[in-house]
Amino acid sequence: MNIYQDYIQEIEERKNQGLHPKPIDGAELLSEIIAQIKDVDNANREDSLKFFIYNTLPGTTNAAGEKAKFLKEIILGQSVVKEITPAFAFELLSHMKGGPSIEVLLDLALGNDAAIAKEAAKVLKTQVFLYEADTDRLVEAFKNDNAIAKEILESYAQAEFFTKLPAVADEVKVVTFIAGEGDISTDLLSPGNQAHSRSDRELHGQCMITPQAQQEIKALQAQHPDKSVMLIAEKGTMGVGSSRMSGVNNVALWTGKQASPYIPFVNIAPIVGGTNGISPIFLTTVDVTGGIGLDLKNWVKKVDAEGNVIRNENDEPILEQAYSVATGTVLTINIKEKKLYNGDQELIDISKAFTPQKMEFIKAGGSYAIVFGKKLQTLAAKVLNVEAPLVYAPSKEVSHEGQGLTAVEKIFNKNAVGIAPGKVLHAGSDVRVEVNIVGSQDTTGLMTAQELESMAATVISPIVDGAYQSGCHTASVWDKKAQANIPKLMKFMNDFGLITARDPKGVYHSMTDVIHKVLNDITIDEWAIIIGGDSHTRMSKGVAFGADSGTVALALATGEASMPIPESVKVTFKGDMKGYMDFRDVVHATQAQMLHQFGGENVFQGRIIEVHIGTLTADQAFTFTDWTAEMKAKASICISEDDTLIESLEIAKGRIQIMIDKGMDNEKHVLQGLINKADKRIAEIKSAEKPALTPDSNAKYYAEVVVDLDQIAEPMIADPDVNNVDVSKRYTHDTIRPLSFYGGEKKVDLGFIGSCMVHKGDMKILAQMLKNVEAQTGKVEFNAPLVVAPPTYNIVDELKAEGDWEVLQKYSGFEFDDNAPKGAARTEYENMLYLERPGCNLCMGNQEKAAKGDTVMATSTRLFQGRVVEDKEGKKGESLLSSTPVVVLSTILGRTPTMAEYTAAVDGINLTKFAPSNKQLVM
């Protein structure tokens, strides 16, 4: 059977799933299709034409190369296809988004046939996805007095690819659909357990929300064919908890519009809203697709006659409805006036959703076209030695005379591109910045690869210091899905120029280390900007932003990102940490105390948390920065003492060296370059030439939070509160409870120690606790399973060298074996200790899961419904989040411990301690 017949068989199989033919990305299949098109008597010719025209992926896919080459033959008259005229061939090339299509268009534009050159130039003037190889050809031709090249460059200098696009409509009619009540996690829109299908957009679209919700959306579209469906988080925030592009892709697939008639299942312009706005990372992803995200503010705090907020018995503000957005409500988004209407009634101002920059994204069909367009215009104007006209909205530059800079403002000013020399920018400015470190993780990596192909990128930007492709999200089970996807991903990324967790050639041992831990190590400058394909890309050095797979692709391809400088909230500490407390408790208490100090308002949301940790090394401080994703912060920055930062950099150097010793460095010696940069930074700090980053003493903050360590008297637990009568209060991460709340009576079915929230110290705490329990009771007996997944292999190696791994082995009933990784996810657990492979494990929810309906006590970050544990009939699954010692003791007891049991179990154990810095961490 030939490859075309294999494809036809796959199509029949997909029909049984209600799916269309899978888009074509391979050269071999498309070559066979082209041969059948050329054979006018071929029985498969009609279908082959449809596949060629409508079902071939664009960009730099192998199939796109074959398609572009055949279209060139048609335009030159070398092949004649009555259904594809030369004019139609040019139209098809115009939709192919760069790569081989640009190469063909340049061949034609710079060729000897004047008529063809003119038509090719027309198409080229509409294109923005050009790279150095493309522009070099244009510049060379221009220097050789080629008139067509000059004409194209003049068009680029005027940015006609943007100015000649249709104007944005004055208004958009929408019909509402309540996707859920309370915060809506991207897990609802793109479940983690369906990560394997994300690159198959139509298939993955079937997992959005529920089949019933999908039918309700289709019914609304049938009732309102002239309106767009707007997905809403009622009484909550839309798109919390993750950065995945697949969430927005699914929303766009069901409610958006097709980007091109010739590109299957790529939709743009979704419209989403939330009572409490849109998560910052999710909103960035909406921008990628040229969509609209609205902060609806349809529920407001109830006030008395004096204007005081009225609270309930739990001291929470009572909300009242300002206006209804119930499913089926017809609203008008007036883009011209920047107002939201219900009929003639004005509801709210929505101007924040329609800044000049966002209007450009909407007009261009997404933010990528704007980024590439700006670069192309700048280059063309420079080549022509003309001043580029002001086509795009100028970068918003906010500067306050005499006002100091916060830490994030300093970093943005250092890395800003295209601002006037000497210009000092403050929060609110909108700026392009160079990106130092980029991370791609494995369940979104295939989409990042697709995005790179679609924007015709073939090699990493030379201005990126280092980039890493992880294998941690699929580490726990090496099943058929992982075996099909991960090697392909690793080869693509390795060829692109990233350091990869797996070696495509199999030379070095596969490394499933948690991506955030690796990025935290390879970030060797606290002035760095990091972009990563996960919401927990929050380093304790530099400022890191979790991003969708597309923004990661853009950072890899261009070395740049564009975003506003966020406001900052300063977090400092006072008092003393009690000896029996763990730093994880301080992290949770910070969230609880902040909410209490500000009357329930989350001042962290959408802002930078500038935490003055000072005395904690990067490993330990990461516990705080990692959790800031759950605080709904945009990002976080650790302010460190000089000596502490040097210690962190030395640790990072050692771990990078281990990666080099394993053979992971590439031909450009990226990892060695990072060590060299770390040495330089250490020398700068020691010599006082450039001390550790600190804010200015006269910097301005949105708010300042002082965490009182004296108030933290017992372990703190983040509770999903699954039975709260107010549905919007469930699964929010904001319900932080003391251990005593449970009275030592809450049954625990499973414990999990792992994910990015733990460090080497947690593994040592676990070993010490097991020895303690055995010394106190004569044995270690588990009344609930305990799953342990160390974050990295180097931690395992260090534990082995220090004797702690031997302790864990003694009490375990299972230990991972890299030579025989699990081929299927575990569905049942015994009451014992499982030593699992380094990686994300249960925290991801895409491979290993707890049994349905379980109550899980975990060190991880996720408590969303269905993430770690799913519901079963009659009992909701719940994932409570706590410190390592609480998890250990809960599994030994099979229930939450009392304070007396807890303090006895941790007696003499070296928990993760923290003492506030006694130095002034400001300039």
C-alpha cells in the first residue's frame, strides 16, 4: 500500500471519530498527491486537488516546500493544471506564511519575466514573515539596481502590508455563553490529559469544556448567525493557571473565524470575557490570535449608605450583579466608542481591551504579524536610507521625573529595544525587549514547533543566550503517545538550536528534569528576561513570563517580546519564623495575609511581585516565585543579598557543568557560554562593579505587603473548598487554611511530593521524617500511598552521594528504572512509597492521576477540578496543597495530622528556614 492509500485509510478511521482528514505536513505524501494531479486520468485526481489546495499546512513544513515548488511550476507554465491558474497559484502562495513560499516569490519577482515579476511583487508586498536569507536577497538585488526589489522595499518601508489591510469594524455583536462559574482554568478549555492531541487541532477541539457545551455553542451560532459567541467566566477570571495556546485555539476553533480558506482548523479572533477579567498569560495568547478579551465587571462589591463594603459571616465582600451576562444575552462591543452595550444601554467602559497596540493585533489577525512587520519596516527604511513613516502606534512611553525604578522597571529599561537613548521608562510603558532565556516544554512543544514552521523560522535567534526543550511533562509514562511525539519534537528543537532533554542521536541519557528547575539554573543573570511555555515560568533570578506556545516560538525566532511594563507590589517580611514551620507555609501565608490586608482584593493579580527574600538561595526562593502563578501575578522578582546571589550562581554553574559533562552542549557551546557569563556576573558582584539587582529607594509600587512571620503558627494548606455553596469560590487557590481547621480528622487517600515546588531540601526532609517516625514508633507504615517524584536527576545524584536516597529506597516499594520506563499510567496504588522518575508526574494530570474521588495531599501547585484527581459519582476529588512534612505525615496516618502529631514528627528536622534580610535591599 502506498502512502496515499495509507492516508485514505486514516481518513476513513477519522470519519468514525467525526473528524475531517488530518492536515498534510509531509513531503512524501504531497509529492504523491502532486503526481496524481498531474495525471489527468488518475482516479484520485479530484480528491488530490482538494488535499493540495485546502489541506496542506503552510510555513516551513516539508509539505509546504513541495506545494510552493509546484505552484512555481504552474506560474512559469512548466505544469498546466486547469483548476489552478497562475493567478490562483499566486493567491495560494500568498496564504502560505513564509518559508518556501517566500523563496519562490523572490525567485519569480527577481526573475527575467517582467509580467510574472510584477505579479510576484504584488504578493510579496503583502507578506511579513521574512527572515535574513529573504531580506538579504532583496537587499542584494536592490544594490544591483533591480527595480522590482526597490519597489518591494519601498512598500515595506511604508508598511503597506499593514496599512492596506481592512479597517477594524466599528462594532461587534456577540451572544454570551457562560463557560463556567468562578475562575476558569485553561484545563477546562484544553485538558492536560489530552495534551498528546494538541498538534491535531480538530481532534483536540473535541475536548473543550464538554460535548454538551459544544452543542450549546453550536445552537447559539445557529440562532445568531450574525453574531460571535463570547465565552465567559462568570464570577471569576478567564484562563487562569496555564499559558497553553491550545486553550485559545480551541475557543477560536469553536467560536472564531477561519484565518485562511486554504489552511485547515486554524481559526482566529475569539472573544472571551470574565467578571474578574482575563488572566494575563491567557490574554497574551488571545492577542496572538487577534482576539478580544474583556474585563466585564458585571459583579461588584455591595456597599452600605456610607460606601463601606458589606461582608458576610466569613468576612468576604458580598457581590451584587451590576448587569446580566447569562447565556444567550446579546451584547454589542462598540470598538469605536470602546463601550459595551446591551441594546441602547451602556454597561461599562472597555477601553483597556482596545489600546492602540491591541487594535493593531485585531487588524493584522494577531500579534505575530505586528512584530514581524515592525522589524521589516525598520530594515527596509534603513536599506533605503529613508525615515520610516509612523504607521504603527508608537510605543507607549511613561516616564515620571524624579521617580525611582522598581526592579522590573530596571530590567525592562536595560533590555528595551527602540527607545530613545537616555529615556527612562516606568510601569505602563509598552515596550519591545530582548529575551535572554527561552524554555519550551513537551506538551506544548509540538505546537511551538508548528508555530515556528508557520512563521517560517528555521534557526534560533542569535541574541538568545540559551534555550531549553524539556521532557518533564511526559516523563512519568513512556507510552505510545509519548513515543510518537517526543522524539520528533526533540529532533526539531535540537536542529533549531535548543538544548534538548533528549538527544535525537541517543548519545546522552534522557533527562526528564522539571523545566522550571532547569531554566532556574541556566538563568545566570538576575537582569535577564525569560520566556517559557508554561505559567510557572517564574525564576528566582531575572524576571520570567509564562507564555503560550506561539509567544515562545516568537521569542525563539526573533529574540524579542513585546509587552507593557507591569506595576509592582513589594513584599517584605518581619518577625521570626517558628522552628517547626516550613518555608512553604510562609508562601501560603503570604497569599492569606495579602487578601486579609486588602479586604479580599488580590493586589497581586496581573502585577509583578517584588519579593525581598534576600537570604534564600535560588533553589529555595523558587518555592515562592513558583507559587506566584497561583497568586495570579504576572511574574515575580527576588531581591537577593550579594553573597546569596553569588552562592546561587555557583550552584547554577555546577548544574550547567553537569549538563555539559553529560554531552548536552551543542556546537555553539551555549551551555559553556552560560558558565562564562555566570563567572563574569560573580566577578562584577564581588568587585562591587555591579551589585545584585535592587530597586531604587524612591520607586513607586501599586501596593506594599508586609508578611508577619510571627502570625504563622501552624502549617498552612491551600484548599480547593470543593463543597463551598458558592461555586465561584471553589478551586481558586485563595482558600488558605491552618492545619488545625481539619482537626486531625480529614481522610487522605494519596500523598504526592514532587513538581516544581520542591527542591533538594524537601527530599532530605522526607528522608529525615521517615527516620524520625521509625525511631519513634519502631516502623514506618503507610496508611495511604505516597508518590515521590524528585524534580531533577542532579538532585537524585546528590541525594545518593549524601546517603539520603538509600534511606528512601529502604522505605519504598517501587523505584523508577530508566532502562524500563512505565508503558502505561498507574491507575491503582498500594499503601507504600513510590519513587518515581524525575519530572512533573501527578501535577500535570496528563499521565499519572490519583484514583477518582480521592482526597490528595500534595506539594504541587495545581488544585483545579480534574487536574490531579477527577470526581466520581457521589464524591468530588480534591487536591489539597501543603508542605512536604504535612504530606509525609498525612500518608503515614491516612489523615490530616493534629498539631501535636506534626510538631513531634518534625522535631529536630532541618526544615526550609527563612529569616528576613537585615540589610536595606534598595539603592
